[in-house]
Amino acid sequence: MPTHTRSKSIYNNNEHCNNLSSSSTATTIKIEPTTTEKDKPLYFHEKVEQIHHHEDIKNESITHHSLSSYNEDDKESVESYCATDDGGYGWCVVFGAFMGTFTIYGIMINHYVEKLFSGQKGVTTLLSLVGVLISFIGGIFAPISNMIESILGVRKTLFIATLLISGGFGAAGSATEIWQLYLALGICFGMGFSMMIMVTSKTVPMWFFRKRSTAMGIIASSGGLGGLILPFIITPLNSSLGISWTFRILAGCFFVINLITTLLVKEKNPPTKRTFKNPCDVLQLNLLQNTNFLMWCLAAFLQVSYMNMLFYFLPSYATYVGLNTIQGSALVSVTAASTFVGRLSVGMLADRAGNLNMCILFNSVTSLASFFIWTFAYDFAGLLVFAITHGFFGGCYLALLAPIVRTVLGPEKFPSGFALVSFIVAPAYAGPSIASALENITTIEPFMVFKLFIGCTSLGTVIVVLILKLRMKRQLWAKI
């Protein structure tokens, strides 16, 4: 099977190649010809990415002159790559990944509190741990998900994830004790969701170069859309059929949805043969010696610690300032809708202005909004402005995570790096619980701890990412 598609187009007719040619410095790309299957090189698009990564993501030129050392096949590879990048079946993969990353945990807690476990002491706190456990297991299980995919391949791994997700929902429908929900949703669903996220986040970037962040932003927005529309579907089902049958119906629906994901998502250039690999080769723990990677892990940890906090505490804050429950629910819905739009937007902007730049900008606005909008918001209008602002800017992490890991490490180390980041940040999902504990032991104004927590962690993210950017390229306004 050939490693690239032949094309007879002229170099300077391609906009991307022209953009790359804007620099006065020419870069010579040496591509060894394929001689045997054993010595088969990386695919061309991976070579281009490696060159950009090696040059610290500089806008190096790939000019007609710099291609003079190529043979004709190599030149056609460059033309073909520039002409066919970012389109075609890749958008089908994005759609499949979008369908596979809907999330609903947290929606059912109120129904359990009111119906199944009413009257039990501390039931709200115990049930809230289900969502925390799902996120924690999702992160801890990420390296194992990466290993499973490396052995079984994309489609088989996604099918296993589909079975685990639907199985978790089905088992939750038969749960009569809270610990059973921990097993069904926290562990079973959590492992399935981890495999789904890992595989789709690894596979989608293979199909894109210039529009990679846009594609990942579309996928990340799935969670915000799910949080916006699913409550309006689940609430009537609970009222008419009961919580047990609601979970069983969800199991069937998510099986169909995730089966579509399994059929659509595939690798762009799958390996011809898969063999069992040493776990160390898959995990690549030596990445922890990479200072830039560790800095991004720190920035990711800070972002995860505040990412979901508003969904937990905004309704309670609305009640504290005298708003009714309908207004509190409306604020949560507005936040979810704004998050959906924000993740779409940050992906498109990052492709034009740089992933690290957008991470700095969005976290800066998040910090300012927490310090200067939420701190002085004591009515519905003020909270509405804050919900829109925080929702739009505060959810950028999931959209930028994969592109930034790929930028920092390059395409070869990206799968292992993505799994390690997910593993390292897993404890950060306890951020809302930590902030709540601090709130309980302080004597300052109620909810001020949450305002300061979001403001400080997002500000810390800005500082860390800015240092990371300057380490990678010592130009403040560089696109990276």
C-alpha cells in the first residue's frame, strides 16, 4: 500500500505551502525512500510535524528551492499533503468522536436524593462522589486504555468502551445502594468513558494539520451540549417511567450512539500488524524528564481543579443571594450553553493564533471574571453576565489539551503523553471538594473561597503557560 497519494498540482497554488514559504529561512527535509516493509518510514504528514516540532514550531519555509534535493515522488508527497490536508473522511471521524463523548453524570443525582435514597444522612455528598469517581477513574485508567488500544486497535477498543458504558448504565438501573452506583457508574462507566476519550483524542488529530484545534474543539463541545439538552430529556423519563427504566433506556440509546462512533472512528494510517508491546514502550515514563511536558501537566492540573466548580456551586450561590431555584437552574443552563460555544470558538481561534496563546488568553479572562465580576455579582443580571463569561472562557482546557500535548511532544510521543497528562490530573477533579472544605473552615464572606479559588488557579495557569511558551520560543507574540 503506498504511503501517500500522488498529485500533479503546482506548489505555489497551495495556500498552506505559500504561508509556510513566508519565512526567509529555508528548511531542507530529508525523506529516505521506502525500500522494504521492515524499513518503512513514518508517513509524510508525521515527518512534516516532526520538523515543525524540532524547530520549536517556527514558521519555517518549505519552498520550491528547498525541495530541490527531493526526488519527484517526494515532491509529489509535499504537494499532495498540502492539497488534501484537513478534509474528507476526517470530518466523519470528528462527528463520530463528538457522538461518543456526550456526558450525563450529575444529572440524575437530584432524582436519587428525592426518590430512591430520600431520608438518608449525607446522601447528597455521597452521590456527588459518583461524578468525582467517574472523572478520577477516567484519568487513572487512561494509560491502560492507551495500552489496550495499542494491542487491539481503535475499533475493538471502542466497542469494548461501548459495552462498558451501556453496561454501567444498565447496572445503575438495578442499583438499590449507593455503593452499587460507585461500581456501576464510577468504575464501569468510568473505564468505558476513559477508553472512548483516549481513543478519539488520539485518532482525530491524525486527520488534521491546520484545523486540528478546530476539530478537537468540536469534540470537546459535546460535553457542554450534553449538559444543556439531556436534562430536558431525562427529567420527563424519570417522571413517567422511574429512575430504573430511565437508566435502562439510556443504556440502549448510548449503545446505539457509541456504536456509530465505533463504526466511524478509524486511524488515518493504521499499522499493518499489531503485536503485544512492553508496557514501558507504550507509557514512555521517560516523558516525565521533559521539563516542558511537566509544565503543561502543572497547567492542566490547575485548570482541571476549577473546571467543573461552577456547575456544583452556582445554584447554591444563587439561593444565597436571594434568587429562586428556577433562576439558579437557568444560570447553570446558560453556563453549559456558553461552554458549548466557547469550546467551538477556542478551537477555531487556536488554529489561527496558536494553542498556547489561546490558553493564556482564555484563562486570563476567566481569572478576571472571577475576581471582578463574580465577586460583585449579587443579583440575577450580574450572575448572568458571569455565567456567560465563565462558561465561554473557562472551558477551554478540554479543547486545547490534545493539540498542546501534540505541540509540546510531537506526533510520535503524543499518545503516551496524552495518557500521562490524564493520569496526572486525575486527583485535580477533587478541586471542588477541596474548595468546599476550605469554605467550611474559613470565616470570610460565604462563597468567597470559591471565587478566589477559580481566580487564583486560572491566574496560575496563565503564568505557567506563559513561561512554557517563552521556553519553547522566546518571542512574546509568536504563534504557538
